[in-house]
Amino acid sequence: MFKVLKKQGNARRGEFHTVHGVIQTPVFMNVGTVAAIKGALDTFDLENIGCQVQLSNTYHLHLRPGDDVVRDMGGLHKFMNWKHPILTDSGGFQVFSLSKLRNIKEEGVYFSSHIDGHKIFMGPEQSMQIQSNLASTIAMAFDECVENPAPHNYAKDSADMTVRWLKRCKIEMDRLNGLDGTINKKQMLFGINQGSTYDDLRIEHMKEIAELDLDGYAIGGLAVGETTDEMYRIIEAVEPFAPIDKPRYLMGVGTPLNILEAVDRGVDFFDCVMPSRNARHGTIFTSNGIVNILNAKYERDDTPLDPNCKCHTCQNFSRAYLRHLFKAKEMLGMRLAVIHNLYFYNNLMAEIREALDSDTFDEYKRKKVAVLGQRV
RNA sequence: GUGGGUAUAGCUCAGUUGGUUAGAGCGCUAGUUUGUGGCACUAGAGGUCGAGGGUUCGAUUCCCUCUAUCCACC
């Protein structure tokens, strides 16, 4: 159940109630594709960072260790010792991003494993069954993610099929939630809006899936080749047609700036690999802008990554030490950088929520936008 | 001491049968990263080719001397 506590313009401050606890929104979900946050973080680290929701991946966990293994171990929560909500991505995007040889049909997608190349079939029913075995809090619908730019007719056919797939997902999820052996019988389902960069397709698609009374609505197929302005325009076009009493989730986005702009346009949920991937490559987000910790100028810099940050890394270690760890390719460097970047993202969301609570979001956003893209 | 080898980018080495602006890998410098194939990708800087002399229209390349260094032998 989703409750909007406050609104400022289109920006929403809300609460999403789940069997695994309440999610305060707007929220950033930390990406742990294979039931692990890359950079050697465990779930205790995530608690300290202030992470509310973790995202894991249907496709990856199906391949390894196998969703049947996770089910037999009591589901993802027990398996990785995480008590809070987990959202599982459906595998639709991975088919699009990982597999070059894929054959998309009405029944589902035929493609080959990125690990050993063996043939795999996944359709809406398979995706729901796997996610039910994983027993996540929220399951995502199985969709086709179209790369931008795409021809209008291809985008329309794809969006139409994604609606048909979504209906099959809902039927299968309802069936699975009713089975005796199901671990999480209250597993929720989010639908995914598609339609490439075409306002008419996006709006028509959103209207159709809004009728299905799902637990939440995602906007997918963005940040996959279109410009940032197009992305904002699509969000604006679709927002009026998304149910107001359900959370909106912008999939795979984005930079801190993207998140501020999307919150301002009515989005509640986010996830992105950017804080963790960039951290592993030495790009650090700070309250003063972006730091590339590999830069020579930090060789003898005794200050923390971000002087205003309260994370474990900034409280205890210097830029000079972090740079050394990265140069030496020590795992610890990645770990400390990931801890910081994830803290930064989660803290950004906490500040956004506070600003919305105190009706100062506009002012907060204006201040942040001026600084976030800069290099330190 | 004798004989032989080597000397080219910060490092390890290619190369030129003598011919425009001398290459690679690593390192270095900077940039990129958006529902994550675990450490990726893109670009850039950097060399009077050990020193001196000779042959030649022209030498990093051929010859001589020196220096450094490695190996073997005494």
C-alpha cells in the first residue's frame, strides 16, 4: 500500500508498506545483482549506509546459483541475511543488454547465457516463477526494453506485446501467490511502461497498464540511448496518466542530477549501478561535485573524499590513502569508495525527503543542481 | 685480465637488408561509465635510438674508440 504524505509541485513524499517493512520515498534502491553489492559489501554495511531496499536480478540468480537453490535456502532474504525489502528485476533488460543473440517471440525470448552460452528461454511465466522462488518483496514484470532510437512501428509493436506479457505476468503471479509452497505469498508486482521516445505510445501504454491495478508502475526503456532532455520529456508526458495512489519507479536512473529532476517530475523509486560502478572505477560523488580519486592532485591530499560526509570512509580515511589503494588495485579501495558513493546516494534521498517534509524542495533542488555536476 | 653479448619511452622490449613525423605492452596523465558480463572503455603526454668520431647525399641501423652493464673463461 502506498501513501502520499506530502506533495510539492509534482514531487511526492510517500510511504510504501510491504511485508518486509515500510519504504520511505523518494528512495534509491541499491543494486546487488547477484545478491551481493559489488565491492565486498555485506548487508550489515548496507544497514550502516542507510539503504532501505536492495535490488537483485532474476536472470543472474536463475543462472547462478539457481532460483531453486535460493528457494530451498528459504528465499533471498534468508539467503543473504537482509530483513528489509528486496526488488527483483525481471530479466527483460538483461536479455536486451547482455545477449547479442536473442530471438524475441510472442511466447518469450530465446537467448544464450552470458556465462557459458547455453540456450535459455524466458517468458512472462518463467520470470514470475523464478521471482517467486527468489521470494523478493517486489517482482518486476517481464518486458522488452527497446534501444533508443527505435522506429515508431517497432516501438509500438513492442509496447503492445509488453502489455500482453504484463497481463500474463499478473495471472501467473496471482497463481503463484496462491500456492502452498510459495515463500512470499504477498509478493507484489510492478508493471513497466514502454514506448521508446514517442509520447503517444508512452501515454497509450501507461493508460492500458494503469487499468491492471498493479502494486506500482515503472518507467522503463529510458537512459538507453536517448538524450537527457528526451528522458525528462517522457517522464513529464507519462506522469499525468500514472495512478496517483501507486509508486512510480524510474528504472536504471541515474546521476544525482537526474534523480533530483525526476523527483521534481513525480518519480518515487530509483535504482542505478552508477554509484557502485563509478566507485569501482574511482569516480566519487561528493557534496561539492565529482572527484576522480585517481587524479595526481590527490596524491598528498590529507582531507576526506567529502568533508561534509558522515560515511565510514570519510570519517576515517584520506583522499591520499584512497588514491594509493586504487593505484595499488587493492580491493579495500573499491570497498571504501562504494561505501561512500552508496552513502552519498542514500543521503541525497534522505535530504530530498526532509526537504519535501519541510516544503523546501524547490530551494534544496536549486542549491544542489548548481553544484552536483562540477568537478572538484 | 681474456673472449662474447647488450645499450631504443619511466620499465620490459620490437624495429630499421641505411631513406619522410621511431613502435608495442605496462606505467603515467586526463576523460567516459544510467533496470551491472568485477575491476572496463576512450584519448593524450613522453625518446637529440649510451657518448664521441668516421663512411655516406643521408646513420638509430655500417665501421672505430670510449663508457656502462651482463655472461663465460682465467
